[in-house]
Amino acid sequence: MLTEPSAAVVRATLPAVGAAIEEITGLFYEKLFRAHPELLRDLFNRGNQAAGSQRQALAGSIAAFATRLVHRPDERPDVVLGRIAHKHASLGVLPEQYPIVHEHLFAAISEVLGDAVTPEVARAWDEVYWLMANALVAIERRLYAAQGVAAGDVWRAWEVVSRTDATADVAAFVLRPADGDSAPAFRAGQYVSVQVELADGARQIRQYSLTGAPSAATRSIAVKRVPGTDGTPDGEVSQHLHTHVRPGDLLRVSAPYGDLVLEADGAPLLLASAGIGCTPMLAMLDDLAGTGHDAPVTVLHADRSPATHALREDHEALAAKLPDAAVHFWYEQGGAGDRTGLMDLSDVTVAPGTRAYLCGPLPFMRAARGQLLAKGVAAADIHYEVFGPDLWLAAA
Ligand SMILES: Cc1cc2nc3c(=O)[nH]c(=O)nc-3n(C[C@H](O)[C@H](O)[C@H](O)COP(=O)(O)OP(=O)(O)OC[C@H]3O[C@@H](n4cnc5c(N)ncnc54)[C@H](O)[C@@H]3O)c2cc1C
Ligand code: HEM
């Protein structure tokens, strides 16, 4: 909880900090990466840096956290922290890196806001930073302990057992631990980070949702190749995995993390995805099929065409194993026997008390969420995963 004098200062300076926060975080990253180039090369996603989206996510999260602190002082604003902590844990972020981020963030704040940063203002925002940082460190400590690893020690070598082309643009990889151990279980909906060494020596990290059953002896991911468009470069890691990784190769893969996890307690479930967002849904369906889940499950997916719908047969076959599942697939370009156009829930029955999981591009999730709310699904029962920095979180 923020002390009262600091809360008053944060409340008074929030508009000024909020207005300058993108400039502040931009300068912060410049300073951080000048002092620690290895962090940009081997830890941060340089595609996100180039596109500016990570900048917005970090900036947004600090502003959202400070806003919550001053407006709802009695609540622990952990809601915005879980997702960040899971992402940090999947990257192996360490407690001793927080003072480094602090140093460069506060140097950037002073430079952008100048004389407005009196010692009193600096102290108040320092308190916000450390409340957030210490809360993150505490959650991350628990997340490392839950995997039975020392802080940050999340990386292991995994061997590629098989690789199949799920569609022209999606490659599915099955992995097993290179040391011969069995794969530790994960929770359906979670992802792993994968780190690859690129041609220039950078070791870039990206996240991939696990697609197989949580208790399987192997782990599976499905990677969509991201092409460059209108002058933007090809996606670095997805292209690398597509071009270079074959059965027998070793991949550096993190322990599983992610706070979008399936809760199956008998409430009606709704799993709605679009494009490559089907991956966490496949793990959820595999889990439900494996545990003999018999409550109603509505399985929805939208794609460009049946041919671009990755793992479509698995999607259908897993849903078919459930005794009470309704399945609807929408294809923009049409497809025999399925629905045409964008996902439209007007004639889809959504049972009272439904718990929904969404994954896909942000415009798809906004539209799906709006339709679900209109059909009476409680906002708290709509869970989602974003395949990039969470800009929804920033807007929360
Ligand atoms: C929790 C989570 C789960 C995920 N699960 C999956 C999954 O199951 N399957 C899957 O395929 N993906 C998944 N993703 C997405 C995945 O992590 C990667 O983001 C994706 O593979 C693209 O990475 P990349 O390295 O190929 O592209 P990047 O190199 O990161 O590029 C991403 C985009 O940024 C653009 N860009 C790069 N540089 C610039 C520049 N200078 N200017 C402008 N634009 C630029 C690129 O053109 C591209 O469009 C998931 C992401 C998250 C966060
Ligand atoms: C209080 C301090 C911090 C805050 C508020 C913060 C906030 C965030 C947020 C909001 C995200 C995006 C999460 C998502 O939606 O995916 C993120 C990602 C990330 N954070 Fe932090 N973070 C902090 C400290 C740190 C530290 C100390 C490090 C390590 C040096 C770090 C490294 C990263 C990395 C590498 C990512 C992923 C970036 C990407 O893939 O683009 N963060 N952080």
C-alpha cells in the first residue's frame, strides 16, 4: 500500500507522468540497452522494441498500477502483475535485475520531466516502483519454486522428436527432454519460451503455447511463420524455427508458465480462438478429453480458410471426444459445411454461468468479448491470452 503523502504526490503528478510515460520508457530502454547491450541481444524481444509495442506495454502497466494504487488504495493491485510475472519467469528474470531497471527508468524520468521531479516527487514514484517490483519479485520467486528451479534457472535442452507441416505456414514440433527425463506436467493454456541463436549471434526469445495434453511424455508447439509486410522484416524466431529446425536438433526451452489456465469445475466452458490462437485451446481440449470432462463445452474458431486452420483435424477430433460439445468454425473465404465470414455468435447458445477462454488477434478478442458480454457472460469469466505484449492490460 502506498503511504498517504506519497499517494497525494502520485495522484497530483499522475497526469504529467502519464502524458510523458511513452517518452520516459523510450528513453529508459535507450539508456538500459546502452549500458547493457546483452539485454537487448539475449533477453528482450528486439522485434517488439523495433515495433514499439513492448514500450507501450511497460509504460501502460506502470501507469495502470499507479492509477490503481491511488484510486483503490486498499486493494492489492496484483491483477495486473500475474501476467507480467509469468512472462518474466518464462524468461528467467532475476531479482538483482530490478535495481538495474530502476536506475535507468529513474534517470529517464528525471531527464524527461526535469525540474518537476522534486525530491518529494522522486520519492513518491520510487515507492510505486518498488511496490510493483517487490510484488513481481515475490510472485516470480513462487513461480520458480513451483517448478522446483533456482531463481531464473528455467532453461533446459529439448530434442525435436518430430516436425510436421500443419499448414503451409504453421510447423508443429514435438519435443522431449534431451536428458532423457520425462516432461514435467504443465497446465493447459500455458506456454514455454524458446531461445534460438540467430545468424548475427543474438539469442532471441519468443513464447509458444503448448498444444498437447498436459500429462503427455512429450511437449508440442505449433509455430506460425511471420512474414514481413510493407517494408517490415520477416519475424526472426518463427522464420528461424521454420528454416533451420529439424528432428534431432536441440532447442533451448523454458519451464512452462502463463496465467491463462483452464479451470474445469463443471461450469459450461467456451473456447474461442482465431488463427494460430487455437494452440492453447488444443491443450485445453486434450486435457478435457483426457479427464473425461462431461459438462458442456462450446468450441469456436475463426480462420481465413479451412486450409489455414492449423491442426484443424485435432481441433475437431478432440472436441468430438467430449460427450457434450458444440463446435462452430468460421472461415472468411468460406469452406464446405462451415460458417462463412467473421465469428458471429448471434445464433450460438451461450449457457448461463459460462466461463470463456479467448485467444487470437486483439480485434478478434475485442469483438468476441463484446458479443459474450452482450450474451450475459460475466466480465470476470472471460479469460484471454495475447500473443504479444499485452496492450489490453495497459488499458485495464
Ligand atoms: C503467451 C504467448 C503465446 C504464444 N503462442 C504462440 C503459438 O502458439 N504459436 C505461434 O506461432 N506464436 C505464438 N506466439 C507468438 C510468438 O511468441 C512470436 O511473437 C511470433 O512467433 C513472432 O516472432 P518472430 O520472432 O518470428 O517475429 P519478430 O521478429 O518478433 O517480429 C514480430 C513482428 O514485428 C515486426 N517487426 C520487426 N522488426 C520491425 C521493425 N524494425 N519495424 C516494424 N516492425 C518490425 C515484424 O515484421 C513482425 O511482424 C505467442 C506469444 C505469446 C506472448
Ligand atoms: C517494476 C519493474 C518492471 C515492470 C513494471 C515490468 C513490466 C513488464 C511488462 C508489462 C511486460 C509485458 C508483459 C506482457 O504483456 O507480455 C514485461 C515484459 C518483459 N520484461 Fe519486465 N517489468 C519490470 C522489470 C523487469 C526486469 C527487472 C527485467 C529484466 C531485466 C524485465 C524484463 C522483461 C522482458 C525481457 C520482457 C519481455 C519483453 C518482450 O518480450 O518484448 N522486466 N515487463
